[in-house]
Amino acid sequence: MNSDTLIRGAGFSALLAGITFVVLGQIGTPYTLSVVTTDRWLVVHYVALAMSVFGLTGITGIYVRQAWAAGWLGLISYLSLAFWFVLILPFNFIEAFLLPPLAATSPGFVESFLAVVSRSTVDPSLAMLGSLWAAADSSDSSALRCE
């Protein structure tokens, strides 16, 4: 596999990430306990997880291709966007794979986690997650949630 193929793949990955970001903005789900076990919740968060992976792969490939011309500003921009993708990836993973099974056995924890993401009153034991989400949400990931 040559570098041109990898660069085209990265561009396609970035394209998929952009499309999924727009779609997620339209089909987002409310962050309530009753919705966590629905099929729509699962689809939205599986797609959000894929968006994070596609976005990180795509933006990395695009940056590698143009790093010589991007300079310091390009590096800072790449690191900022890559950091956002890396920061929201674990939240998407938790929302897709951990919250649905925990909704039946530990609804209090699920509600606390949802409070972190919706910026409601945060349980002190999840305060660190609240700080991480605030850092991620300040990058405008509001399209990924519907309140």
C-alpha cells in the first residue's frame, strides 16, 4: 500500500466523520434514563463512536500529508482537533457499551453520568468526568447531544 492510497483513505475517513457529525446533530437523543435502553440511543452512540475514530484517522492523515506547509498554526490546529476526538471517544464508548446494561442494575450511576454530559448537578464522585466533559464540550460537541 503506497502513501497515495493512505492519504485517500484518510480523506475518505474525514469525509465520513463530517457526514456522521451532521447526521448526529439531526438525530440526537435526549439524555434521560428512559432513553438509554432504546435502540435509537444505541445507534446514535455507535455512530458517534465511529465518528470519533473516522475523525481522528482522517484529520491525522490530512495533517501528515500537509504538515510541511501547515507550519506551527497547522500543528496547533491538528492537535486541538485530535485532542477533541480523543477526549470524546471514551464518553462515546461509555454511552454506547456501558450505560445501556447499567441502566437496569445501577440507574443512579447512569443518571449521574448523564448529568455530567448534560451539565446538570454532578455527583461529587464524578466531578473529574465533569471537568473532562467541560473541556470536550467547550470545543462545540453540542451537536452530539439533544436536551
